[in-house]
Amino acid sequence: MVREISHVISVNKDEAAIKKVRSKGGEAVLCRAEDLKLNGRNIDLFMSFEMLEHLTDPTRFLHKLAVSNGASYLLMTVPYR
């Protein structure tokens, strides 16, 4: 079963990246990923593209996602070296 994506939020600490997303009509939050307030949002999928290695405490961040509101999936990429 394929579900339609109803809402996507980009999170970035780079102001230029935020402006680019917003200029194309997307929703974006200017903050560090660790500081994002999930506020009980019903999230189906977390996606992380080559950012985990930049976090000060990636284990704590992943734990926060795991206990936040039960997203069924986490899609994550890390640089290949």
C-alpha cells in the first residue's frame, strides 16, 4: 500500500538552506536536529541524510527519535569512506 505524503518538514542549522526550502514553498525549521521539539507530532518516517556524524551525541539523538512518538521508519545515510 502506498500512502501519500501529507507533510514534510526540513530541519537545518544553515540559514541559506532554510531560505531555499521556504522559497520553494516548503516548511523548514532553523535549529540543530538535537534541539527540534517534536511536540507530539504523528511522524511516520524520519529521514537523515549525512548528518548523524555531525551530532555531538548521536546515540542520544537516535534515542530521542525512538521514544518520541513511535515513527515506524528511520531512513538514514552516512558518508562512505
